[in-house]
Amino acid sequence: MEIRGMPARDILRYISSGEVSAAEVVETYLDAIREIGPQTNAFIEVLEPAARADASRIDKELRDGGSPGILAGLPVAIKDNICVKGAGCTCGSKILENWIAPYDATAARRLREQGAVIIGKTNMDEFAMGSSTETSAYGVTRNPWDLSRVPGGSSGGSAVAVAAGMAPLALGTDTGGSIRQPASFTGICGLKPTYGLVSRYGVTAYASSLDTVGPFGEGVWDCALLLEVIAGHDPLDATSHAKEPVTYTKALDGNVAGLRVGVPQELLRGVSAPVKAVFESTLSTMEDMGMIVEEMSLPSLAHAVEAYYVIAAAEASSNLARFDGVRFGRRADAGTLDEMYTRSRGEGFGKEVIKRIILGTFVLDTGNKDRYYRRAAQVRTLIKDEFQKAFERFDLIVSPAAPDVAFKIGEKIQDPLTMYLADLITIPVNMAGVCALSMPMGFAECDGVSLPCGLQIIGKPFDEQTVLRAGYCLEQEIGAGIREKVRHMRQNLGPVRECELVD
Ligand code: GLN
């Protein structure tokens, strides 16, 4: 049986019915990582022995009639800024090259408690700053649809792990689009939860007022399942909300006819013609399904990117102060204390991170705070208010998840402004603190290659249910063709190991 690349739901069924062992499933994925890992550079660390040990423990528990949890035996890849006890946590940076996490992040602990097998730590832009995974100190991750293209970022490694069939599920983080944009570039689903829904305890902070942790999966159901496990109140994270837990997988079926869907014109500016065409055809499908689609406007979004880069840099400059060679991070040899700080940070951080720390320090400087930081905070309030008002009229807001398909490696890295502007569509969602799903909506031609592009479905705060339900129903309409293309893409990457059935 070909387990690799199956939806998580099916793999779980085979494991729980005893047809396939968790150990066999893990071997299949480890094999895939061995085969495809080097081509794509999606993983920074593969947790082979630990994953094998976890899988056999779960098999034993299942044989003994126990219930190891709703993710029993399912491999999950984790972005390398989320702590997994005993594994490295480089954040894509040289400065943390040799650091081993002494504890599990709450999200990782919750996965383990439900029987997930953590299979590896995935590549990312350094400290999650970037949109292409090119700022990683461990080399760029390649897009499995075209190895000369970026997978998006900053959670590019997690997206590729799922897209290429090296893990059925993965965790990423999203501060300004780092889950949704790579999901769009690689043809899978990714969800940025409402701020405060998923604990960030044990996750290296980039911009604390915007950071979120969320799931990647091939389909909407898979994302709903992973969200169900990681969501919920955590006393270890002061920004975590005490909400009633929701069984997201149960909220997927149901009617979407009558849902009011707004399409903000500001989010269509700069979208390429081929992506716009796929988006328009998706809107017609949504109308055919009975949703009421209407154009609308959110004027303050025009300032979202500028305000975001002020706020994110300011918070990053403060958060990254702890990597100084004393509290955290590799210490450089030096004759004096000052030299030690300067060299530890100067040699440990990459160019993009240093640029953001300088920018952040500048906007927080006494004379500049009012001019930049406070004004950016005011823009954030405007954006939040505008979303809140819009959600009185609409149940959902939709847009493409990225202005274009995956770009070529090296194409934008020398031109940071174009790279930053590419975040225009995803950033407002983080500024407003609301939730959004990115799911594949189709393919657009680029230089003769057919590349995936995603739809962004934005929902009210803590209304992930409606977002996931709309996405799931839409997937029933348009998903079959997309899945077929994903299967082809995976076959092109290398042979698939057949899974042995338990006698
Ligand atoms: N590309 C954006 C940035 O560099 C968003 C990154 C993210 O969401 N972590 O800040």
C-alpha cells in the first residue's frame, strides 16, 4: 500500500485498525526524507532514532489495547523555531547552531500527548524573517514543483515537507504570512490561527504581538485535526486565551449556502493576471455553492505593510537582544566584553536579521518612537477596527493568498522592497489578529510551468470553524484535480516506498 502522501485521516485509520504499524509509517516517511530531503533541503535535522522509538512505543500501546491519542503514529514535522526537547532549535541561524532545546514547546507537548511522532525540524528563514527561506543559514529550501524556485517563507521547510510527501502534517509559525504564503507556493493548506488561540510557549519570539503557531496539511481536514490538538489555553503563555475547546474536525460538515463573503479590492492590487484569473473562477464556484460574494473595501490596508515592518522590526530588536553570547547563542572569542558582544552577534546573525535589528532599534529610539512606532501602532488599530466593522456585514473575507506563484531562487533577495511588498495580502490578517486559511485554488502558468496558487479565507477572531468549513466544502468542489497534480509532482521527485501491511 502507498501510505506516503495519503491524507492524514486515512493514515490514522490504517494505523488504528492495525492494518499498518506506526513503525512502518515512520519508516516510509524517513525513506522519503532520505530520497527527497537532499533535493529540497526541507529539514535542518531529522529525528530518526527518537521517531523510531516513539513509533514502536505507540505500536506497543495499540497492541496492548491502549489509546495513544488522536494522532497515534502520525509523523509531524516541526519548524525549527519551536522547541522539541532534546533536538536542536536553530531558528535557521548560525547563532543557535549548537543549542539543544531543554524542554518541549506547549504545541510540541500537545502533539506528543496525542501520539504524534515528531519526525524532524524544518528549515526556515533566519528567525522567521523572510518570505522565501533564502535567509536561512542552512541553505535555501527548494520548491518541489520546480526546484529552481523558492517554496515561500519563512516556514518553507514545513510547507515542502508536507507538499513533497515527507510528512503528512507540519507546524509552522506566521507573523506576517509565513504559513499562508508557503502553503500557497507549494499547493497545500496552512492555517494562521487567531492571535492567542495556540500557545507560543517554547516558540522563539520574532514579533510577539503578531506571532502565531499553526498547522500545515495536504487538505483542510488535516489542518483542522492538527489545530484541534494544538489549540487551547496555556497558563505558560500570558497571551493565551481561555476559550472553550472546539472539535474543529466535527465543524467541517454543514451548509455554506448563505455565507456572506467580502472581497476587499485593496488585496487584489498587484496580483498577477494568471493568479487573478484563478481567483475569479474560485469566486464563481463559491457563488455556485450558494455563498453571497460581494466586493468591498478596507482602505487602511494601504498602510499595512509599512506599519508592519515598523512594529515587527521594533519587537524583533527587543526579542533578539537575548542572543548575545551570554544568555543565549554562540559566544565568539574576544579580548574584551564589548568585542565579545559585537562579534557574537555580528558573526552569529545573518544580514537580514541585522538589518531588522538596526531598523527596530532606530524606530524605538527616543526621538523616533512617536514618529514611527506610535504611528504604526495607530495604523494597526485602524486596521483592526476596519476588520471588525467588515465582519458585521460579512462572515468571511477572501483574497488570493499571495500576489503571484513561487518566484525563482535569487530573484527577490537582492531587492528587499519587492520582497516586503509581496507580503501585502497576508500581513493585514496578523495586524488585525484574526484567523485565515490558505488553501490551493488552482494552478497558474509561469514560464511554461504550471504552479499552484492559494486562496486566503479570513475569518472573525476565534471563528476558525467557519473558515475551515468554507474551505472544506470548497475543497470538495475543486480539490480532486489539485490532488491529482500533487500526486504527479511527488512521483517526479522519486520512487515511493510501498508500505508493508501487518499480517
Ligand atoms: N515575510 C514577513 C517578514 O519577513 C513575514 C514573516 C513571518 O510571518 N514570520 O516579516
